[in-house]
Amino acid sequence: MGLIHLLAFVAVAHYESVSGAAEALGYSTSAVSRQIGALEQVLGVTLFDRGSSSMRLTSRGGALLPAAEQVLDALRSMSLHCGAATTVRTGSARPCGKSAGQGPIRKQ
């Protein structure tokens, strides 16, 4: 399970559609669908009830949503703390601190 899986899951949950989530994330609908399918396969559960025009969270999907949002919020917080030039949406990052390899940042 990777960051893209969580991003796709949370976006589909909020937009209640793959196309809305794909547009918001800047991905193709097929890419978002693949990520949702892969996440469901890894977890071994169905996360969404699929309708003709919408996707609604199942009870298990609803139970997972707060945890997924918490992970993404933590990554956004880390990104802000480190002054990262990229967004969490892309899943990219750069070393935090004065230079790479200096060790962990300590709380002040």
C-alpha cells in the first residue's frame, strides 16, 4: 500500500466518484480505478459500493477513511514543517534539515 492508494481512496470517498477524484488529483480515471482496486486487493475488503454514477463507502471503507486522512494530514504536516517545495499530492519529498544526512530533526 502506498501514498497514491491512500490519496485515491480519500479523494473517491470525498467526491463519491472516480472521475471527480481523478480530476481533483490530476490523474486519469483508469489510474484512480486501478489504485482503488489494488488497495482493495491488498486489504482484502471492498471499500466502495459501486453504483452507475457514484461510489459510496462500505462500512469497512468508512472505518478506514479516518485513518487514511490522518496519514495524509501527517504527511502534509511534515511537508510544511520541512518547508518542502512539493506537495503531498505527488508523493515526492526532499530531505529535511540543513543538508541531507544530518540526522533527524529534534523537537524544540
